[in-house]
Amino acid sequence: MEKSPQLIQESFERLINQTNNTAAWGEVSEIFNTCTTINETSDFKYLYLHLSNGYQYMAMTDYPYNTSFLEPMPGFPVNVSAAMYTNVSTDGASDPTAAVGEPLTARDNETLKALAASTGVYFNYTGQYPCTNLSDWEGTGDLDAFGWNVLACN
């Protein structure tokens, strides 16, 4: 788990690197099981926000017991999500990302699948959702996220 922060950062970089690579959009949609196929660059922004918010909420609710007030999660969700990178080597970090017009590289696939599994600890730990909803970029599901803004200001 020591290597997880580095690999998570690499995963996000590889995701962003595909923003203009329309040849890989279908593969990215498949990896993240999006409810609608990624078909414009703004979808990457929403996917990025969605996934990064999942990490933020896991960190905020990293309790030693199962919780379900945001989304159903196991105890210590940060450790569980970091464990999704256990079999990903740091040796491939320098491997190139797929070029525009090319399908994803093996390293892109490996890191993006780990990212999907890792954030799935927050978003779909119980398997209750059939797909990733890009319109829920705040990652709050049915919870009214604007309430968090009020709490943060107070």
C-alpha cells in the first residue's frame, strides 16, 4: 500500500491523457462502466471529478467500521481501496500512454482498471449500481451535496 499514492496519481494522469484520444474513449467507458459512453472531452472532466470526490469522501469517512450514510463502505475504506493497487507494479510508470488515435496501452489498462476498482470501494462496494453515472460528478449519490458547502462555510 506504500506505492498506492504514486500509482493513484499515475492513474489519474493516464486518464487525463486520454481526453483527446477519441480512439480510446470506448475503452475508458468500458473500464469505468459508465452509464453513457464517453463521447466528448467534458465527460473526462466529470469522470475525473467523480473519481476524485470518491477518494475525498473515503478519506473523510475512514472509520474502522462499515458505514452507509454517504454510500455503503467497508471499515477503513482507504486501506481497502489502496489494496486494489497491490498487484500493480511501479516499474511501468515510465511506459508511454496511448497516443492520440491509438487504443489504450497495457499500462493504461492496468492502472485505469485499478483506479476503477479502487474508487469502486466508495461508489459501488455492494454492487448496487449497474453503472457509473457521469452526471453524478460530485459523487454524492442521492445526498444533496450543497449541504456540504454550508457545513464547510460554518
